[in-house]
Amino acid sequence: MAQPEAKALPGGAGRLCVLVVDDSRMQRRILTAQLTQAGYFVREAASGEEALTICRAAPPDIVLSDWLMPGLSGLEFCRIFRGMERQSYGYFVLLTSRPEKTDVALGLQAGADDFLQKPVNGAELRARLAAGARVLQMERELKEKNRMLAAALAEMRGLYDTIGRDLDEARNLQQSLIRERFRSFGSAQVSLMLHPSGHVGGDLVGFFPINARRVGLYGIDVSGHGITSALLASRISGYLSGAAPEQNIALVQTDLGFYDARDPAELATAMNRLILEEIHTESYFTMIYADVDLVSGRVALVQAGHPAPVVLRSDGGVEFPGQGGLPIGLFDAAEWGTVNLRLCPGDRLLLGSDGITEAEGAGGALASEGLGEMMRSCAGLRGQAFLDALYWQIEDRSSGHLADDISAVLFEFDGAKRNAD
């Protein structure tokens, strides 16, 4: 006689174990015979107490329990069974000769999954257990998928941690490009501010001496955000280096071996040519550059797509010199003009990025006029304290949600008055 095929979970997950619980030995033998014939591995228990002992030692996949038994009833056994710790779900079927709806509700509340009417019909028994096997298979598949997902998430967390550490280091390296955030020249002083919106950003600010009485100030804002923008900004910083004047394209060496500066508009043209010819990228950037005379207060500047500079006069007046102009790295034939102005003792010049003027608040973008008002409110402060107060106002106006990098160069001209003091 052929042996019955072992009843396994759909998909071949292994033979299922059914625990038959009934105080009637005859009833247990009948159910065991039917289940064994159907291919299940069967264990028997004559009471709820004995069934609990078996469940603790070797948890079954499916429990087939009579409702009415001496001592621990099937309903009480079901409640305890549901409270037991298991590695996988256990499917519980109550056998009852009481078909009332209230009894069904009690059984469901106790944790039963299904019911079978006594006397048990063999075909219905096999069908009900097959349905239970499908539930167990879905539960095991879900657990396996959750395990795989947890493993994938753990791997991703490891990758994110690594990326996070790399970005933190990249932020430190980018901040280190600004070797000095403040310098006093006696008759004037320069302060720098750089606050990336993420770990790293595309803004860059700086200054470099041109000669004994002139200094170059610049602000750069590379299109986009993140690593790509930061890398291009870092490369551009090398072309405006004060530490290596021979590499600074803003400077030209005279026949006598001294360094002088290009006209600001000429610098924008040279930078545009360099980006288009040597740096093959789809990114572009805005730039503002000012050549400032530390003695006379004369300023020559170029504005290439950057927001207009702001001049805060000593009497509280605010001016926005500049001609706008195209960003750098877009068109071969782009042209720029040099704007000339003069600072008097007590005047301040701010070269800020669009992260400042486009900072959103309840009334919309800040714009240049709003920036001028903020600068007036900080007029009693100097240097880094001035820039910090300005940043805090912008951050407060935006409720802390700054979507772009914030950067600025502050030049404060004291002239002969400060020297006399």
C-alpha cells in the first residue's frame, strides 16, 4: 500500500505538525487516522493540560482541539496557547457541537482561527487545514521577507553611516578652504560667513591681498547643491588662492616681478573661458568680485549673476551698486562690465549669496531691500558679530528652514579716521 504524501506548506517548506486535543480516545484515533492519511505529522493529547506541555516542548503548526473537555476547556487552552512565545504563528481550530453565534464569537475572542462542527467530515477537515496551511505559508514568507528587509536596512544603515562620516569630513575640508574668516588691515577689516544648507554646499567666499594697499574679495555660488557643487567650488577656490598668487587668475605679474590685478570684468571673462574650455561640466556658477583700495576706499567690482552688493553708508543710507550680468560657464560670448564706487570711512560693503536674498519668510523672499534693512538693524555691531546677527535674523525669518547655502563677505572701511584713533 502506498504511503501518504507528507503534507507540507505550499512551496515545500516542510511537513506540518498537527496536535489533536480531545478527551475522547476514540475521537483522537479517528482524527489522527484522517490526518495521517492526508500526510500530516500528528501528535495527540488527552487534555488541555497535556496539550500545553507538548506545546511548550515542541510547538505544533496546527492545533485541533475539542471545546468541551474536563479540567482545562478548549476555550481556556486556546487563550493560554495564544499567550505562549513562539517563533512562528500557530493555527488553532476549535471542534464544537455548539454552532451558536455567541460561541463562535467567544472562540474568536479567545484566539481561535477556525471552527469545525462535530462530528467532523473528512473532506471539510482537509479543506480547513489546507486553508490553515496557506495562512502559515504566508506568515513564513512574510517573516522571510521581513528578515531580508531587515538585513537590507542594516546594510543600508552601515552605508549611510559611512556616507555620513565621509560627508562630515567633506564639510570639514570645505570649511578649511576658508583659511581666514577675519583679517584686520588697519584701515579696514574683512569678515567671512559660510553656512551650507547641507553637509556640503556650492557657496564659497574668500579674500586675498593684491598688493600692499589693495585686497580682492569674492563670493561664488555654484548651481545645484551637494557634493557636485562642493567639488566645483573647491576647484574654483584654487583659481583665486591667496596662498599661491602664481595660480590666482585674478592676478597678473608685471615686468618688474610684482603682482597686479586684472580688471574685474576681465577676470569674469577669463574665468568663463577657463570653465568652458578646461572644466567639462554642466554646472555653472555666479560670482561677485571686488578689488578694494584699503587707503582710498575705491572699489572696482563685477557682478556675474550674483545678487547685487549692498553698501551700508555710515549715515544709515543703503545702496545697491552693480549691473547684474550672466553667470559664468553658460555662454562663450558672455560679457561683463566693471562697476566703480567709493567707500568713505564708516561705510560697509556686503557681498552676499542668493541664499540670503531669496530666503523665504511669511512675506515672501527677503530681497535686497529687506537685506538692507537687516543690515541697518545690525549697524551697532562689527565683524563676525555683525554677520552672526544677520544670519540669526535670516534664520529666524525663515523659521529655521533655510533651503540654500548662506554666504557673505563683509568689508568694513575705517580709513584715516580709524588710523587716527
